[in-house]
Amino acid sequence: MQPQPANFNILVIEDNPSDLYLIEQMLQDSKLPINRIYSAGRIADGIEVLKKSEIGLVLLDLSLPDSLGLDSFLGIRQYAQKIPVIILTGQIASEVALEALKQNAQDYLVKGEFNASLLKKSIEYSIERKKANGEIVYLLKTKQGID
């Protein structure tokens, strides 16, 4: 049997309430083993959550009130070095998101072009890539509960 990650927390850094609501609904529909979804509307608030909480994955909008574009990713990267970060972008031309991938983001998704299934797959692959690179340590449990 495939090991499944233990329940983990997700931080969504998104300033648009409508987008945040849709993302939270997709996460709930995904059936991933999510313990808690944290949200922040600014990079500074996201950094505070990262400092105080055990976060297993970050979903990051690149266009925020206190940061824009690649600076948004670079602003949290030092606080999320061992955590997969998936970029959320509204830009169909995703040059900035591709640059974030070069800077160690795990994936990017274009807003309005993904659903719960694609989000789930992106999260699972991002976690696996971080683990494969030796950059992340997750407690894994099989369905039998064996560590």
C-alpha cells in the first residue's frame, strides 16, 4: 500500500476573498488529509503564520497588497525552505511563475484554470518532489497506521 502523508496544515496566502473561498472549497473537496487551512491576505501575515504554526504546504498568490510577482515568492521562501510552495497566478502568461519554479517553488496553477482534482494532484506531486529532493521531512503513515 502507498504511504499517505499524515494530516497536515495548509497556508493559503491570497488577498481576494472570492478566490480564497474557491480555493478552500477545492481543498475540502479534494479529500486530502488536511488538518487545518490557514489563510493570510499579505506576505507579512503569511510569514507570521509560518513562524507560529506547523505548515505542510503553502498556496501563494503572486499579487498581494504588500508584494507583487516574484518578490511575493522570495518574501516567504526563507520561511518556507522545507515546505512545498505552489504558486497561484492570475496571469495566463506565466513568466513570473516559471521564474518562481527556477527559484524552488514546486508548481504553479493559473487561477480559473484548475479544479479540486488538479489542485489535489499538484499538492501530492509537490510534496513528493520535496521529499524526493531530501528537502522535506514528513511523518508518513500507511493505511495500517505503521510508522
